[in-house]
Amino acid sequence: PTSSQSESDDQRGLLSIAVEFLFGPSKLDSSEIYRLSSQDLEKWKFKASVLISLCIEHNGSICLRDLLPFVDDPPSLTEDSSAITEALEIVTYFNGKPVDNDDGGGSLGLNARFCFPELMAEMEYDLNSASRNFLTISTSEYAPPSSTNTNYSIGSILYKEEDEVGTVDFSCDIPRYLYERPFVLTQLTRRQFGQCMLLGLLNFIGIVWVQNAMMPGGLLELPSDSSSGIRTRQRKRLTNSGWAIFSSIIMALLKVLRFYALLFFVLPVFRLVIVLIRNVGVARRNERRASFCRQ
């Protein structure tokens, strides 16, 4: 799949690349819709594998507090009322069943324990699939990175960086929390992103040069109605007022083209600001999930 995806990226036209540079990855494409739905499915599969691993580790049941590192919208504190609500969403999705304590009484709040008989039955029914999930759980896109430095470079936000070969670390360890990847400006490769930047820069420089060359005293100066060097043959084709109208139209057109050439960079910069703001929320949620692991 990686080789076919790289080949399709190389075969993309310049117009398609420029559109993604301006407006970001298209969400109207059927393949993009499928990718988004598959990401949501992958997230719940990741949670299912984590739940099975935690249930095995905690003798068949886990408390709501153990689910906080894997909720979608983590609260700032465990004492928040939303903490129980977020944890119960995972329990409800996997049809969890409450479990009584050893003394016969139930626990309240985040100490309430639940078991997941359907998940455990599915694991016992298909051991091969379960073992594959355990082996790949640490390499999921929702698993936290192995390195402690989770700060991404600006290049990883602007374009799609090439995956490093041989850095995948297969592990059976349970991920400590659900990790959200930062939003990106485009899904272009570094080469495609550089082509768009070069194209936009040459376009802007060319329009500015032509606009300055057509100003009075420039190399491409257009004659006006006050010009005295117009030949008699030219006067037969265009009058002085005609030259003035023609010059004003050309200059107005160049102003419009200069505006669009500048807009070619303004739109991505504006979207980049939005992406950076959204990534602040992503980093905050990841930090909250990681803090629940240390409690």
C-alpha cells in the first residue's frame, strides 16, 4: 500500500497539488471519506485491544479511573464530573458490565469496576486475531511515540515526511494512553510542497516585474493620451483615448493578478495559523491523558 500510494502521489497533476496547497486535503473525495472512517475504526480497535490487555492484567475487570488515559476528551482533573461521563462512553460502546467488590458492595465514581464479557469472548473465539492485535498495538497510530520528545518539526505539519525504515519497534507492552496525532496543513510530499512554493514565488515575482515595467519609464511602458511620439499609422488604428482605456485595463488586470499571486501564500498561512491553534488543543489533550497515567 505504501508503494502504490507513493506512485499515485507522483502521478498527481500540478493543478491537484496546487489546490491541496491552497485549501488542504480534500474531504469530498470518496477515498478521503473512507480514510476518515477507517481512522475512527482504528481508534476503537486500539481501545478494544487496550481493554482486553487491561482486563487480563487486572484479573478480568478494570475501574473507570484506568480508562481515563484513553478517553477522547479528557478532563483537566479527575474530580471533574465529565471524567465519569467520558469513561462511561467507552464502557457503553463495548457493552461493559458492572462488577461488585469482594465484600459484595458496589463502588461509586471512578472506582466503579466493569468487565467486558463480549470482548473477552471474542478474544477467546479468535486467538490468532487477538494475538496480531497485541503485537501491533504499540505500532498503532494512536499509540504514544516511544521517544519522550513528542514535539514535531514544522516540516511534519506542512507536508508529509517520508517514513523512516527500520525504526518500528514491535512490543507487547500496553500503551500508557491514547495519543492524538497533530493536524497537518497538507498531505503533500516535501517535493510537491517545494514545487508549489517555487511556483507561487515565481508567479508573484513575474507579475510584480511586469507591473513595474509597464509603469511610466519602464521597459514596457504603455503610451497614454498625452504621448507625443505616436506614429500616424498607429493613430489610424487607435485614438489617444483608446490607448488610455487599454492602459487602464491592463494595469487593473495586473493589480488583480498581483492580488491573487499574494493570496496564493496568504491562504496557506491563514490555514497554518488555524492548524497550529488546533494542535494546541491536541497537545493539551495528550498531556492530560499522560498525566492520568502518572496518578
